[in-house]
Amino acid sequence: MSFEKISLKGRALRYLAMREHSRAELERKLAPHEEVPGELAQALDELQARGFIDEQRVIESLLYRRASRLGAGRLRQELQAKGLQGEAVQQALAGLRDTELARARAVWGRRFDSVPTEASERARQTRFLMARGFSSEVVRQVLSGRGVEEDEATGSGEIDPD
């Protein structure tokens, strides 16, 4: 019994069935399997024309999966690693800036019990949040403990209009 070799388009569809991939990611993953020069580009052009490869869906998918745990800096880095840049990435990240402080507080709250009092503990908590891509200003606000009382009083990160 002989099995036929999987085509580049078939391999690409397998990857796309698992999760959204950018064109650059697929090119990187499929390049070792290309036998005829230009065959990969042709297959990816066809998939993109049919709507199987869509950069906006890749951006939305990544943000949906990772935004609750990471800051805008880390998300930008991950999108760039996928070969995505430009206006769509900037717009998506701009939308996250409004929730950056609340997301940082949630991430910090899952890991730590209280605001640090010692310098070594402050440094450890700062490294934790910075490694997750939160800006230094957001980290400073989270670790200062300012605004936490208002959040707890209203039950959210928003200011009560009454």
C-alpha cells in the first residue's frame, strides 16, 4: 500500500485547521517541503485568494487567546514574530491600551497577594509584569496600589458616574 506525498497546499490546510497562521508563518514552515521553486508562493496565493489566509483573523485570534494574560508590548512582539506589521496591528493594540491597567491588575492579582513592601519583592513583581509586556507606567500604578480601592468599591475597573 503506497501513500501519496502530501502537497504543499494540503500541509498548509493542516496547519490552518489547527489555528490561524499568517502567510509568513506558513512560508517558514512549508519552505523545507518545497520541491519546485515558486510552488509554495503559488499555493499560498491561491489559499489567500480563497480567504483561508487572513491577517486580520490571525491578529484577532492571537489577541483573543493571549490579551487577558499579556501586555501590549508582548502582544506586539508576538504579532511581529508572526510576520504581521502595519496599520491593522497598530489599531488592534490601540484598542487594548484602554484595558491595559485592568488586565495588569488581574494578572498581578492571580500571582501575588499584596503590594510589595520590600525592595526585593517590588523588583520581583516588577520583573513579573514587565516580562509579560506591560509598560513601566502600568507596572508602577499596579505596584503602588493606587486605584485598587476604587476598583473594589465599584466592582470593576471603571469609575462610578454617580
